[in-house]
Amino acid sequence: MATSLQFQITSTARFSSFKTAPSNSTSNSRSITIPSIGRLTSSCCINYHRQPLTAKASLSVELPTTSAKDIDGDSSKILLEVKDLTAVIAETKQQILKGVNLVMREGEVHAVMGKNGSGKSTFSKVLVGHPDYEVTGGTVIFKGENLLDMSPEERSLAGLFMSFQSPVEIPGVSNIDFLHMAYNARQQKLGRPELDPLQIYQIISPKLELVKMDSSFLNRNVNEGFSGGERKRNEILQLAVLGAEVAILDEIDSGLDVDALQDVAQAVNGLLTAQNSVLMVTHYQRLLDYIKPKYVHIMEDGRIIKTGDVSIAKLLDKEGYKAIA
Ligand SMILES: Nc1ncnc2c1ncn2[C@@H]1O[C@H](COP(=O)(O)OP(=O)(O)OP(=O)(O)O)[C@@H](O)[C@H]1O
Ligand SMILES: [Mg+2]
């Protein structure tokens, strides 16, 4: 089975470029064929027409001492360290990220808040290697390795997950096939045996219960015809099945009704361990009542301008951004 190709879809198919790509092939395109898996799919072909993300940051990266005590005396392992990250929109070269700094350690929940258009989603997408953006400076170290040197697929396989603010549809690919391919790609990377359709169902089934999704969603194409809330639940299902050491959740609370918000938050809390970490982008303090962050960062004009505890979010909720300036 073409497992490496299978996995490419699991990360790059999550970028919206697939939905709009024309069907003819060009020299810039990558053609990905998804083989049939079990009873559920026939093969299909998706063209990928974007230039790969080019990391222009310096390659001479100084690795952080991942277990050394820092200035605050925190000795837990650093999972992600972002230093002076700058990035532009690939097509127009407009600068969006203007020097982002962030350190995430094992077991920590971080929240990023900020006005519309301040760069939160861009930051998240740059971290997972979205081809719409080009890194122009700074460094990102993920588990001691230079993240900017990795392809989106490698980032995903290394344990970086992102749930998109607007999850895309993947026509022709059923949810269960998507999860199956992604899961097996990870298995292969870890040198473990690939699972057959029955085995993968056994893995997915309890995760469906965790996110309170009906099993009928497995046979539907990824996000096709899903309501906004169903898409968000589906993103968390993917996280639950695939696992991640750093999960970036971009507005996981948007479009969720009160009950769904509690379900999703409960599921995320159920996935948190002392070894992983979550970065939540949100506009609302409400989410932070359910998933409690250690740090809240405020982003403004492509930079994190303030970091504190949850009291910042409470102040924001009460008095708006003027209280933060
Ligand atoms: N691919 C793109 N093409 C053109 N402009 C872009 C692109 N990506 C981001 N931008 C612009 O960059 C700025 C930051 O966008 P981004 O989506 O990161 O903001 P955000 O902080 O996530 O906002 P929101 O809270 O509304 O989701 C915006 O002005 C947006 O229009
Ligand atoms: Mg956004």
C-alpha cells in the first residue's frame, strides 16, 4: 500500500486548497491517489496545486535545553519553542506575522486571544506548514527539532495537530477512510503494524463516544454536508483517534451550542495528559471555563503583546481590548 502517499492526504487535504484545485494537472501539482480501503471506498484522485511552504528562516538553529530549568524554575520538557517568527502571505508577500514568541511545555494548556485579523489563524497555519504562507524569519523548535525544515506531512507525523477554524470538506473521502489512512501512516512512522478496517473501527468506536458522535458520520465524506458544530466535533474526533503532542485548536468553540461546547471541552480535557499540550485560539472566556489554560496570550498585529493567566481573559470579557493595551 502507498502509505506515504496516503498520509499526505491526511495533512495536506486538511488545507482548503484541495477544495478549489482545478482537475487538470500542472508541473506544480502533486497527484495523490487514495487506494480503496476495505468495503468503504473506491479510489479517487486529488490534485495539489500549491507551492510547498518554503522556510526561509535561518537553518543554524540553536536547540533549547529541553529539560533544563528556566528562569521561572520550570523544569518540564519544552514541546514547542517559537522565536521571533515572521511570515508573509506567499502570493502577495504581505507580512502578517511580525515576530511571534511562544514556549509550550508538556502538560500545559495555552490560549491565544486577540482581535479579528490580528494573526491568530495565520500563526496556527504557519506552524502546521500551510502553503498559503511563507516563513521569512525566526525559528520554531518542536520536540528538539527544526519544525520549519519539515513538510506538513512530517509535522503531522511528528505529533503536531491543528483543528481548523473552518474545517474543509474532502469530497470522495469517507471519514473512516481518512482516519484509517492517517492512523496507519502514524503506525508506519512508529514502526508498528498497520491496522485493518475492523481493527481501526475498534480504535475509533470509543472515540466516537468520547466526542458523542453517531457512527453514521464515519461513512459520510469528510465534513461534506456537516453542520458547523458537527465539523468541530469531527475535528476533535480526528485528534482523539490520531493523538498529538501539540494540538492547535483554532476557535473550536465557534458555532457550537452550549451542550456541544461542553461535550467538545470534555473530550479535549479527556485527551490532555502530562506529556502533551494544547494551544487554543478563542475569542471567548467561556471556553476557558471548561478547558483551563495555564497561560493566556494576547495577539495584536502579528505579535504576542501580552501573556498572563486566565485573569487576562476575564478582564477582556468584562472590559474589551482597551483594558489590555
Ligand atoms: N491567505 C491569505 N490571503 C490574504 N490575506 C490573508 C490570508 N491569510 C491571512 N490574511 C490576512 O491576514 C490577517 C490575519 O488573518 P488571520 O486569519 O490570521 O486573523 P485572526 O486573528 O485569526 O482573525 P479572526 O479572529 O477573525 O479569526 C487578516 O487581515 C487576513 O485578511
Ligand atoms: Mg482566525
